[in-house]
Amino acid sequence: MDAEAPPEQPERLLQPGHPLADRAANETLHGFEQAFRQRFERLVPVLKELHATQHALSFPERARELIAESLGFAAPAALLDDAWINGLDTRALYLHGIFELFEQVVNGYWAGRDDLVSEAERATAYFLDCDFHEVDISPCSDGRLLGLRRFILRLPDLAVRTRSHAGALFDVEEDVRYWTRRELLRFREGQPTTADVPSRYLKIAVYHFSSRDPAHEGCMAHGSNERDAADAALRQLRSFRQAIENTFCCGASVDTLLIGVDTDTDAIKLHVPDGETRMSLYRYVDTAVLYRQTRELPEQEASLRVYQALQQAIAQQGWGRGKGEPHEGMLRLITRLLLNNLSQLDYVARYHDGRYADGGHRERLILVGHEVEEMQVRNFAYFAHLETLEEGGPGLDVGVEKIFRKLNTERGLPIPVVVHYRYDRHVPGSRERVEKRCRRIRRVILERYRELVDQGLLGCHMVIRDKQSGSQLERLAA
């Protein structure tokens, strides 16, 4: 047998119809996903039609009409008017189309979504009931985790902070600074609680793995080794907690949580903390197992089995043994996350035959800079958190060299890169400083991948916007 071939495994497709699934939410999410994907899937067929008709006398006029009707934007006049001389620059038109569609999706996301604020307020109230005044999530930047918040964990858009990093290796110092700002808000403004309320800051790290092809389709930053990915994320969480304890002597106000995601099915391994908020790689609840065990049960009995699965993990012996059970608020929260994920497994079972067809990477663009909260569809974009290229370069290289060379450049398609940063309109000079940063990052990206740029195989688009949720993108000229 070829050593590089994925191991043969029996099909373990999930079957829909779980008694605890939120079917109404699943239908809503499916409509959102379909509309999102269909918008981008129209681009290549339109470009193929344009390429085939580029020598017709009426090409520029017909091309403008087709692009406007099918894709909803205007193409650069020069690309169309000069096609009869040099041929249609399909690569440039592809980049332009991806960037235009990206802006359409982001700017249109908030239209008619007045429910987002009320959803966030209800979620914040629930977190406070679980004794958490802040929930901060650091997933791997792999595009297959892009739907983590909205789909996999079912958490409202505005209720949690999400910052992606390659391999879930978040910047400990940066997160300590963010923790400090959040605690200052509690002391100065009483948001979301006053400082005398005994609530906690929850930091969650999310690694990933592949059940279908574990040796090849896991986390690239950790060589597709699930244990290495989980161990690295757990060490980051411990470092974060230790940094706060060493600096501020108040580690008791910080809880941590480790979650693994099977990118083939969206099932999670939720590593259950013990009474001292410590976690083990060997103590977890696997929702893929839980889903199959409870799918045929009545709703009340299925709910009981979720509780029993948590108790079994807490009572585990051997290497996974912990010291008691987590505090009551943590138990409530992780129970909710398990139930939310069971709904997601039913979603995958109903709309994706129990396992995603695109087990590997299928991203369409690379996002650089600050998170884009509207991009919440699996496998749509690879994210590179970048303040300086010296620090964030390796994460960006994973996207360009390991993912998009195979997805795009080997097929002749260019790599679309969107540089996105936020400014604070209340801070004098903030917009100007962010614009300079955006241009600087674009410049160093183009220099780093100069060979691809010169061949028309990488393009960089710049957008900025105010940090207030719902702000519209502001395009910067190159």
C-alpha cells in the first residue's frame, strides 16, 4: 500500500433527525450558507463566458451587461475595452471580482439584521449567569474553522471576541493586554459588570483535526498531528493564565477551555476542566460519539445522556484524571456548547450527507489584519493575523505557499489577498494611522511574494473601517 495514501476507514456518516437539534435554526443557517456560496460560485462561469466571447465586436458592452446582471458590480473599463488588443486579462478580472463580491457580502451583512444586538445582549446575560464577563476565542486560522462561532458553537456575532492564529498559537502578550483593557472597563465603567462582581474572563483555544484523513488533512501548522495541535493550544492557554497570575496576582478570575474540531463533520472534542480549572488532553466529551449514542432516544433521555457524558469525563481515571468537577457556571456553559454542537452535527447530516465533501482546503481568499466578523462560512477564507510581517509572516506563508499554491496558482488562478484593519473614529488621527499601516502591510506583502505578483498570480486589496460593528468598508486606492 502507498504510504502516502489516506488510511481506509469505514464510512461514519451522521444520520439526521437528532431529538435535541434546533431544526428552525438549522434551516436559517442553511439559507445563509447557500446565499453566501452562490454569490461567489457565479464568478468563474461568467469569466469563462467572457473569455470565450472576448473577440466579438460588441464584447465590451455585452461584458459590462453580463457582469452587472450576474454579479452586481462594474468591471474596470480598461480590462474590457482593451481586450481586442492584448486579450482579456482574466486573472485581473478574477481578482477584481473576488474583491467586489467580498465587499458586497460584508457591507450587506447587517441589512435587516436588527436582531443581532438583542441576540448579543441575551448571550451576554447568559454568560454572566455562568459567571463569565468576557468570552475570548482563539481558533486556528484554517478556513475550515471559519464557521466556528456561527455554526459549530452557535454563539451570537457580537457576544464574543474571536481572533484567529495559525495553529491556534495566539499571542500571549497581546491577549494579556486585551484582558487588561477589559478589566479596566469593569473598574471604570462597570461593563458588563462592576469589578466587585465575582465573575471570570474565559479564554478558549480551538485546534482542529481530520477524522477522514488524519495524517494529511489536519492542522498544517502542526504537521497534521492532532496531539501536537492540541498540546500546543493547551500550552498557550496555560501560558496566558500564568502570565496574568505572575503580573496581576489574580489568576482566579481567568478560566480557560480547550476545544478540538473535526473539520470533516464539525464534531467537537470538549476538554472538560477540573475543579482547579485545569484540563487534560485525555479528558473530553466527543460529540460525534454522543450524537450517535443519543440520536434514537427520546428528547428527555437524550438530554440526560449529555449530562451523563460530562459526569463520565469528570470522573475519568488514569492520565485524564482531574481534581473534582468545574464550577457550576462552567458546567452550564459547556453543556450549552455540547447541545449547540449536536444541532450543528444534525445540520451537517441533513445538508452535507453527514460529512463535508470538501475535506481539504477550498478557501477563496486570504484575509490579512483584523478579523472580519461577517465571514462565517466554512472554508471560505484563510486568515492571517498580521501586525508586522516579521511576526505574522510564517502564518501568511502557510496560506500562500501551502494552501493557495495548490488551490490557485498551480491552476493559473491568482491568489486574492484582502488587507483589512479597523480604526476608532473617537480617537484623533486613528484613521490616518490605520491607513498608513494598511498601505505598509500591502507593500511588504507584495515584496515578499514579488515573483507571484509579477506573474499576475497575487493581488492585494485594501479596506479599512471603524471598529463599531456594522460599519461599512472603506476601500483604499492602491
